[in-house]
Amino acid sequence: MARVLLVLALLCSVARADGAYVSWSLTGWFPRDKLATKLANTDNGAQFALIAGMRIHDVAIEAWHSSPMHSGIAVTGLDAKLLVPLGRYVSPYARVRLARMTVDLDPTSDHDAPLTGLGGGGAIGVQVQFPGRTFGLVIPAWFAAPFGWKGTGGIYVEFGHETYGLATAGERPSAERFWRFAYGVAWGGSF
């Protein structure tokens, strides 16, 4: 019984690692307002994001950029993430975001100006982190590779809601709301 309690205590001890990390995510944007019908024939804003972050105790700051894949949505921003570690490996979190969005409804046309604007929102998610090697950024199973730099690797999933004031140049912005779902991997000192 003492061994079981010792193993449980070790698994539930909270890791307080700090450090820089890199990450990527795949994100789906689901518009709720006027853009919902205009973007109906796209892949719901699916995009790939590159992220650089720094974790200090239970707070992480992330700078990121995601360029359009098929949807015409490009977003660049800064996030703050508050983590609530439930042990060494699992951490639910809340995220707040400030960002600039550009939506090009017809990327093949030079006549229509893209919609741009500032906005942000919040998200909740959960991440699982563990000792891993850099090659896990390519394929998560490769976090267990016997070669590469040692660090902390992991995967995460999150769901959020964001609002952006979008307009073409010289027009008054209108609020456009989006649901957002993302999943990705990270590697570094801690994330």
C-alpha cells in the first residue's frame, strides 16, 4: 500500500518548469455572423499556426502567426495562457487573445479588398506534457525518439470564441464572431 501511495504522490506532484518553447497547431474557424454564408464554401477557415512562447510558473505568453490555407483567413496575435496543473503531466488552461485578422473573400480577384481588423477572445483547453525529443514536433509519436534534443513535449486541444471588428479600408468595422477549435503539439523547456 505504501508503494501505491508513493507512486500516486509522484504522479500528482506539480511540475513547475519554466522556459521557452515552440509549437504548431491546426485551427478551424467557424464564423457565426455575415461571414458564415460568405465562407460557407471554404474549409471553415482551416489553417496552420506557428507559435513561439515563454512559460513562467503557471503563465505563458505566446506570439503566433497563422497564414491562410484555403480559407483566406490570416491572423497574427499575442496570447496569455493561465495553466492549472493537475499533476506533472496534465494541465487545463484558459487563454486570452489579442490579434489582427485579415479575411480575403476572393483571393483570386484583385478587385475586392480584404477585410481587416483587430479583436480577440478567450479559450479553454487541456494540455498533456512529458519528457520528449524535438522530433515530436513532426510526428507526436517521435517525442519518444532516442535522438534529438531533450526537452518537454506535449499535445493540446482547445475550444474558444473570438470577435473581430472587420472592414475594408475606409469603412466602419462590423463585429464578426467566430468559434475556434485547435489542436497541436509543442516542445521546449516547458509549455
